[in-house]
Amino acid sequence: MRIIFSRDRPAQLDLLLRSIERHMEPEDTRILWIASNDFYRRGFDLLGVDTPPHGEEGFFEAFKELLGEAPATVTLFCDDDIVYRPVQGDPPALLLSDDRILTVCLYLGRGNVKQAIPDGFPVWEWHPLDRHDFGFPCAVDGNTYRPDDVLALMGGDYIPNPTWVEAIMAMRIRMFQETRPLMASFTDQSVVSVPVNRTSHSLGPRAGRRFPQEPDYLNNRFLGGERIDFDALDFAGIDSCHHEIRYEWMKP
């Protein structure tokens, strides 16, 4: 199962869904979405999302319910992710090939240069590393987990949004240091997070430093019948998990 988190970004969600269809194998996909007002809800309606909306007060329970329905693995995405090239293998199969692997990360690869490539890559020990990139097995940007591991990491805390999911998981990650000391990826990165705006009030990565594109602007164009043009996007120069891109548009 795949679970995608989305808030007020129907146009970016649409791009992610098309990129998954293009570059990944078919799999049951569920969307946990929040529209802060009717303007954004109309965007989700246009997209045809067939799952009910959830406010922050219902996010955690809805997430736990989906995790309970998931099979052996679950892959988590946020709506500003893009699967920008074909995934090189089968993430669930790789995860389940070794009980010591906590997560398989599609946003990591040999092209990431923000942190040194660890010994053993593309399967490595995460716990000796600084808590980012290769030492951060708590992301929701194309990460595959065992559902029970996610539930254990979240514990019983109230979690209103995906940013908190990462934060709470990171707080408890040491519980798996002995039993699941490994992370894994494929040789090359296939998912990138495109932080050109923010829709959560919680702290998170900086956004919109190079190509700020606000959610209301994107949704206006989406409601006007345009879609972000995957084939016109410039993916050159991606060297980390997060990389800003200027969106180009098309009329379907």
C-alpha cells in the first residue's frame, strides 16, 4: 500500500500521482488529504480524490486506520514529492529481504552529496550517522516501512500532520537501533521533494528560497484547467533529498 499526505496542494498531488503511474509499479494508493477552505477543496474535487477529507483533528486516527489495513509494507509520500525517474527495483521486496532493514528510501542515492556516502551503501547502518539524509530513517518522501514499525514509532502521541509524523518517529528511532539497524536504497535516487511552498504550520524544511510558488497560485492555475507539465521540468542538478524546481504548465 502507498499512503500520500496532502494539504492544500491539489496541483502538486496531481503531479505526484502521474509520476508514480509513470515510474512505479501499480499498487493500492490511499490519500490522506486536508483542504483548509472551499477553494482548495474544489481542487481536490477536480482531481477526483475518492477518499474523504480529514482535518488535523482526525488525521492521526485516519492514518492509524490505514496502517492497520496495510499489507506487509507501506510506502509514505508527501504531495510535494515527484518520482522523477524509474525506480530501480521493488522497495517492498528489498525491505522484506532482511529483518534488520528499517526502511527503504527512494530519495537517497549515490548522487546525494550533502552527506558522505556511508560504508556498505546501498544498504548501511543509520545509527552512527548524523540525523539527516543517510542517518535519518524517519522520512515520508518515498520511504517504505513495515506498518507495525510505523505504529510503534508514533506511539500514542497526538499527531496532527505529516511533519509531526517525521518528528515523532525521529524522537523514538533509537528503539530500533538494535533490531533494525539498517537503511537501504537503490543505487540512484528516484524521488525528490520539491519544497517551493509550505502549507503546514509546523516547523519543517525551508521552502521557496529559489522558486517560490504559493499554493493559491498553483491551485488557481489547476482550477483553470492547467496541469504541471512533467516533461518540461528541469531535474538536472538534483544532489539531495530536497530540490526546488520551477513548475512549467500545460493544457491537457
